[in-house]
Amino acid sequence: MTGRSEERTVGGPRERGPGIPAAAKALGKGLATTARALTQRAHTRQYPHLEPDLPDRSRGVIALLADNCTSCMLCARECPDWCIYIDSHKETLTPADVTNEGGRARQHNVLDRFDIDFSLCMYCGICIEVCPFDALFWAPDFAYADGDIRNLLHDKDRLGTWMATVPESALPESARSYEQPEERAKPEQQADQPEQPGEGE
């Protein structure tokens, strides 16, 4: 070894960056992209002043059609988050309560409580898929956030209010008149309404 110190470059030889022409070209390309974006219409909506147009199959909130629920507990058992709470009791129906014909008394479940805790729900939709009686539906509403987590526990009355916004394409044939019964009855009432005397003269 000699006493001469050797100069070494850490990391190998020093590399030069792109030249001025290449940097100017890259800058011009970026400015051109910015200029193109400025001339195009924005895709954002000024929410909440403008509501978004959501597709029919949007997973916003779960709506309950309580008349179809038989308290079979299938949705509560299949829920992976255990966020559905159902209580019911049995009542006896006599043949006179159902029809005027004879028969024997029958028992049916009466729904007392149907709650969904949306602070636990992960919106997987399993409860809607497994319901055999078409009692649960997706509604596109999403603006139901609350500052108090306790208010995210929706009872059956509040879940029933979401049925008014369920798209008609998601409803079964038996429940399609549930959405807007008054508007559906108006054309029929107008057609059946007799003409007033003097209108056709």
C-alpha cells in the first residue's frame, strides 16, 4: 500500500440529469395536459345543492316492508355483523278473522321489533338476498349520517320510510303498488270519472 489516499465516489460515477431541452419538453407536456383539463367540463357535482343521479342498484340504505316480514329470523342469523335485531310474538287467527268459511285456528308471527344498527352494518346485502319473503330492499338514499352513533340504530318504522325511495325495478310484482299508490291511482280515477253535464256540449 502507498500512503496516497484514493478518491472514491460514493454510489459510482455521478450521473447527469436530463438536459434543458428534455426538461422543457416535459414541462410543456404537463402544461398541455393542464390546459386540456381546464377546457373540459368538471365531473363533480356541487353536493348537497345538486343530488347525484344514482343507479337503481345502489347500496345506500336497507328498506323494510314490514307487511311481508314473517319473523323467520333468517336475515338475523345470516348477518355476519349481527346488526339485525328482531322480536315477535304469536297470535291466533280464527277462521272468522281470515275468511267467513269454516276451518281451524292458525297461529302467525306478529313483528314487534325490527332494528338494524347501521354503525355495525357493512352493507354486504346478505340479508336482502336470503330473505325469502321480499321484505328487505336496497334504497339509494345515503344521506342519513348522524353525529350520535346511537341514532344509527333504525327501527322498523324508520326502515319502512325508505320504501318510498326503493326503485320500482327492485320491487317484486306484489309490492310495486306500495311505492306511490296515490300517483298510480290518479290515471284510473280520471278514466273512470263520468263526464259532467255540459262538458261535451
